[in-house]
Amino acid sequence: MKDLQTFDDLIAQANQLNLYSKLVAQLNKDLGLANINLEFHADVLPTSLKLMLHEKVFELIQNKFMDYLNLLYIVDVSEAKIRELDGNDVLLMSENVTFLILKREWQKVYFRNQYS
């Protein structure tokens, strides 16, 4: 698995390996475990997935911070990577957190596919 720098890199790799639907399923599973009221259809467009998840992360940071922290815990996003982000611009931070969430979910799907 090469280092993913952008959302487009992540989606391209997921599509190349025919694992995009598994990425969506893993995201739905972890959102459910974190009691986040958001679920994606298996055929959701990547741009819609990113936009809707970004909106939800932004809302959680603004209004339900403990739920936001719980989501990060459930997804297993690196605390060090979250601390590296600039918290002054919440919109930009939520966009970066969205990418970190998707990147971690992709790692789970990728490794499960490679080693099972």
C-alpha cells in the first residue's frame, strides 16, 4: 500500500483494487459503532461520501465534541496525527480529519483484503 497523500489517491487505489464498496461498508460499520447517525449507500459517489462525511465531522466538532472523540477512537485515527493539525480553522481541520478517517478505514480494508 503506497502512501496516500490525497483523497483522490485513496479513491483511485480503492477503485483499482475493486474495494471501494468495502471501504464504504467499513465506514458504515464504524459510524454505527460510534452511534453517529450517518449511513452511506454502497454505490455512493466518492465526492458525495467525502462531502457528507466532512459535514458530519464539522458538526461533531462544533456541537458534539465527545461524539467526535468517540468516532476517532472507534476508527482508530492516530492521536499524533490529530495533534499535528491546526485547530484554528475548524473547517480546514474537519476536512483534514475527514481524510484521516477515510485513510484509516482504507488501511483496515486493504490489510484485511491482503492478509485474509
